[in-house]
Amino acid sequence: MTATTLKNVRPMASAATDLHIVDGQFVADAPETAETIDCGGCILIPGLVEAHTHLDKSLLGLPWYRNEVGPRLIDKINNEREVKVSLGLDPQVQSERHAILAMSHGCTHIRSHVDVDTHHGLAGVEGVMATREKLAGMIDIEIVAFPQSGMMIRPGTSELMDEALALGADLVGGIDPCGMEHDPKGHLDTVFALAEKHGKLIDIHLHERGALGWFSMEEIIDRTVALGMQGKVSISHAFCLGAVDRGYVTGLHEKLAENRIHILTTAPASAPVPAVKELKEFGILTGAGCDGIRDTWGPYGNSDILEKAMQVGMRNNLRRDDEMELALDICTFGGAAILGVDDYGLDIGCRADCVLVDGETLAEAIVTHAPRKLALKGGKVIARDGECVLEAP
């Protein structure tokens, strides 16, 4: 038996108390022999959930990459395929570096989209799977087989997707059925057929804006209904929900809510974003993620989900303290619910995945996002004072 008592801690910024952990779970009492950690009145929140990122892409630990890529999505996708070769990028090493950085900030769960294409085959999936196994017990990693370069426009990719799912990928990914594939029926039929064959969930990148994105979203909704996949489909980015025509968007919100289709936002500065307060009003589960960080697409990002909560707040004009708490909820409970994490939270019986943060209130903790004092995974320390207990390769 392992036992720990967190003394003088404020769960979700409430009054100071002591919390007890035995064998990785919060319990009512712990034995007198339990290790004691004085938390100094810091706030305790559940482990942060990175619900949308790309572990196989980061250039962390490599020499600075000079970005001179064109402005279109396809420019970035084509360039990345080639640069992975020229840099000799190892998806296992890069994904481990990325995951350890996330852990240093108190992240306990990751959903990662991992490229599957005819250029690199299953190397990305195999690399991230190796990292998942290596870091088991320290962080949970969920893998989305992601056809970033397209399936309809790159014959052979759907067969590789089939192999990736048989190998152990957790979800079926998709990308812009119209804008990227130019074949919405073919693309979405393939995505949903793979999900049905392997009994997997779905998470589709939808960068398409305005009416084009609305069309693709309607097609996703229709297939969700036809196949009885309510509660099993997520749409990432969903820029089209940030359109000016709120009347049409409201209609989409109603359909998304009715069919329990989830939304994952990265709150980018350069694109329309789903309005998270509206999503909450409709009861649509919402999570968030840092997307790609320090990669061939752009130099930004540090895999800090608490900082991402601040960015969600900024992009949605969340100013009140209770509104900021919504941003944090999206980056914790929302993401955990979408990933299907059991026993998540700080209540007795929950798994002790948690992180100590500085601040008088949750809002202050979000906007300052100071280095985390302590992060636990199943009651085991994974980071102290902003440093992961593991050394990156």
C-alpha cells in the first residue's frame, strides 16, 4: 500500500483542508504512516487534459527550424512530409520529448493525432505507441490515426489507416472533406466505415470555414445519426462555428447537442473559434488542446494546458471569474469526459491525477499560469516546480 496526505490544500480554490491518497485514489482517511506533503495553501485542480495535439510532429530538442512555408494548409502539409525526412525526425523521440514537457505543466492525459500517409507509412503511429508504452503509469496517451495528407487524393492511405487501427490506434481521424479531399462523400464514408469496422471513436479536423464548413459538419452529423454513433464523434477546430451568421450556427449547435457530438478547440489567434459559452448553453461537451507546438507549421507553443485555458478565455472574451472557470473546466473536466476518462476529479474514489497551482482564485491561477508546484498521476509525483521527474531524451 502507498499512502500520501496532501496537507493544507485548497481543492478548486475552496477552503484549505487535507486530502488523502491511498493506492492512487482519493480516500476519506489515510494511515498515520502516510507520506505528508505540505501544499502551503495552494489550489489543487484535477490533472490537465491535452485533448488535441500532435506528438509526432514537434521539433523540440532539434536545431531551430527556419520557417519559410507558404500560407495555405496544403503548403504546410506537403512541406512537413518532406522535412520529416530531411531532418531525420524520430517520432518516438519527439513524442517523448513533447509528452514530458506536457507532464512538467501538470498534464495527465493526452489525445494525439498521429500522421498516417503513403510517404511515412505507420512510422508515426509506431513511434507514439512506443512512447505511450514507455510512459505508461506517468501519463495516458490516446492515439488518433490521422490522414493529414488525405485519403481520397492519396490512394493507399485508407488501407494504412486500417492497419493503424488494427495495430492499436484508438480513434479514426479525418480532415476537411471538401477543402482537402474534394470528395466529402468518399472521405466521410471511409472514416465512418473504418470506425464501424474497428469499433473506434472518431475525431475529425474541420478547418473549413463558413458555408463550406457547415456543409461538411452537416454531413458528419448525418452519418453519426445513420450509424447510431451518438456520443462517439468529435470535431476538432470547428472554425465554421465561429461564423458571423449566428442563426445558422445555432441550428448546428442544436444538432450537435442532440447527437452528442463533441467539440475540441485550440483557440487559435488567426481563425474564427467556436463560442464556448454558447456550446455550454447547448450542453455540448467541449475540450481544448495546444495543437502542434514548435513544429514546421509554426514556432509557438509550450504544451501548457493551463496557459491554453487563458487563451480560450481571451479568444472568447471571458473576463468574469466564473467565465474563466469555464475555460478551466474545458481544459480539465470537458476534455476528460470526451476522452472517456473514468474516476476523474478530486472527490473520494477518484483517481489521484491532480496538480497544485498558485493563485488566490482559479482565475488568478489561469492568468498567471506559474510553474506548477506539484503534479501527481495516480498519486505518484510526475513533476515538481515545473520540472518533470523524467529527463527528456
